[in-house]
Amino acid sequence: MDVAIVGGTGNEGSGLGLRLAGAGHRVTIGSREAAKAAASVAAARERLGDDAPIDGAENPDAVVGRPIVIVTVPFAGQVATYAQIRDRLEPGTVVVDATSPLQTAIGGRPWHALRPWQGSAAELAASLVPDGVRVVGAFHTVAAAALAALDRPVDEDVLVCGDDDDAKRLVGALVDDVPGMRWVDCGPLEVARITEQLTPLLVSINRRYRIKESGFRITGRDAWGAPA
Amino acid sequence: MDVAIVGGTGNEGSGLGLRLAGAGHRVTIGSREAAKAAASVAAARERLGDDAPIDGAENPDAVVGRPIVIVTVPFAGQVATYAQIRDRLEPGTVVVDATSPLQTAIGGRPWHALRPWQGSAAELAASLVPDGVRVVGAFHTVAAAALAALDRPVDEDVLVCGDDDDAKRLVGALVDDVPGMRWVDCGPLEVARITEQLTPLLVSINRRYRIKESGFRITGRDAWGAPA
């Protein structure tokens, strides 16, 4: 699949880029600056090999014609980022918003959360994209360090929410291509009000135990993925 | 240990009672009505044997002299319950609040949450108990069905938060006595603002997959329990 990762030079975005390009998807790393994107692509190729299917572009160019656009930017930059890309998003595009509304956006702590007016950053994202673009919330809880450790599987489940079942399945197919990761359908987009709050919870756990990559597995069913 | 379970006739409370009495702790099931408590105790003895260390009492009597008091009541009854027991709680008592502020309290849905004025039901509880009583938030995400299935271990971690490390360790020791369960120190009591919101998330997942006992495991560390 062709996947753009907007804000793809950050820890979370570049980790996802490594994993998805490593699985054979054609990844475009988007950044505010082309030079930053190019540096990130060079670093990824160093790890994956020179022929890895990964390229870079400025954010607005990165998303053109991509059926899946993953947005991994800090909350403070979310609105400006969507303003940059919204005109390039075609109806049907699946936008995966991974924004966690941390209080760092206002100079606070990453173990404290903010509450966006729309209820969640994902619902805020949905208010910023053209009609017909399908917003899915996912990847908030996946530790960047776990994504970057290519020598081992990712021991985490991805909590996915959204109002369009097909869009969730498409994102789920990407998740399934990363060794170890499974996806769990958590319900409609408004459930992002909860899943986005799990990032500060994991930050609090990391802080308490002095570790870097706590994450979630969901129990109670042998397999997850698409509900029957 | 001597443990009172206030609201212990509900699904969550009686499941905890079964597991803790089964592990050899002396459990007192508290209820608004002595007859209900007695019926719950009889049902527990039917499963655990007649000599199981489990008794019943009205809520205010159940907590007297107990070093650990677990409160498992619906959000709608939380304030009234604390009003019933608060005069019987001695300084040093560990009160484990398991209240999830679900919108069912106002006739709404269990996959929607309310936000208490204090930030969380656990912080609301802390405002209702005498000085010196140590409030810990825990057990919100543990499925009642998993607790009641005594023939198998509980495949879930317990998210524990609170401002007193010793109190968390005491609760953690109870958790460790239930086969399969581990406890994760999530930080100060205010983190209950997040952990309590995980109940509606699990309800949403259960609903989506038509199951009854989704739960959490935390990854990123081989062992949990007390941080070093």
C-alpha cells in the first residue's frame, strides 16, 4: 500500500516508517522541510537497505494520491498540519490520526492530558478534513522505541477507533504486517477520547518504572482484528 | 489479611471476594442490607466450601477494624456509600476505590464516561474519607466474569494508582495472591482520571466483539509489581 506519514521525522512517525517500509509498503515521509524528510529517509535506508521503498517530501506533497495518510505530529502542531494538507486530501482517503493531546502542548507535562473542545484530537482532526475523508484514530499507545527496535517483534496491540469499518480494516491490515502487533477495534471515533488518554498513562508508568516502552495487550479473546 | 468489600454483592465485588477468600484472606462482604450480604456469602461458600473465610455484614459494620476496604459500587451510589462508612474508617486504613464513573449513573450508556468535579471517582472518594485514610484506585478494568471463573487464572493486569506507596504495595500483595493477576503502579491518585476511563473502553471493545471479559496486560517490562 502507498502510505504517507505526515510528521514522519519524529520518533513515532519514523518508527512507523521503518516498520511499514520494512514490510514492503511504499512509504513517503512528510515533513515541514524537505531537507528534514530527506535526512529521515537516508537514516531509514541505512537500516533497511538502499532499495527500501521509502521516500520523502514536504507534507503537502507527501499526501497527494496516497490512500492512507498517517499523521504523527505533536498536539501543538496538529491544526497547522491539517491546514497544510487538507486541500490535497481526496474523498475516500483514510487519515490515521495518532495525536495525543498532551499538556506539553502548553508547556506542561507529558503525563497530563488536555481535553480538546471536540472531545478528542481525532475528532478535532475530523473537523479539519474535507467531507468524505475517513478519519481513524490509532497508534497513540505504540512506543516509538519498540517500533525502532527492528530486531524484535512489537509486543503491543494497536487500539483503533473510527466510524468507517472499511477504513479501520485498511489500517488493521497495515498493523498486521508488523511482526507482533495486532489491532483491536475499539468502536467509533469518539472512543479516541479514551484511547488518546492512554499515552499519558503509559508515560506515567514509564516514569514510575524508569523504562521507555510500556504498552498494551488486550486480553479476553484469542484473536483480535476485524470483529465477525 | 482482613479485607472488607463494600458493595460486595455486585458482580465485581463478589468476584473479588471469591478470589481473595479463595487465596485465604478473611473477607467481609458488605451490603446495604444484611440479608443480601448473607445470600452472597452463602453463594460464595457453595463454591469455595463451608469453611471458606468469608462473612457478611451491613456496610458500616463490615469495615470496622479492617485494614483494607475495597469499595465496588456503581457511581450513582458512591457518595451515599462513603457517607455510610466514613465514620468507621480509622486513620491508616487503605480504601481501594474501584468506582468507574459511567454515564449509566444518569441513565446513559456504560461505554460513555462522566467526569467528576474532582477529576476522578477516586479523588472524589479521597474527598469523602477522614484525614489519614489512604485511598488507592484499582480493579476498574478487571472483568467480573474473569474473577468468577475460578477454574482458570485471571489473564489481566491491575492498574493501581495512589499517593501512598505503602498502601499501593498492600493492595499489590492482594493482587499477587490471585492466580494470573499482576499489579502495575501507574503513579499518583490523579492518574485515576485515566484508569477509570478504561472501563468504558473495555465495554466498547466487549460490545464490538460480543465478548464479556476484555482486559489489559501491560507490556514493556518482564515483571511488574513494586517499582525498584
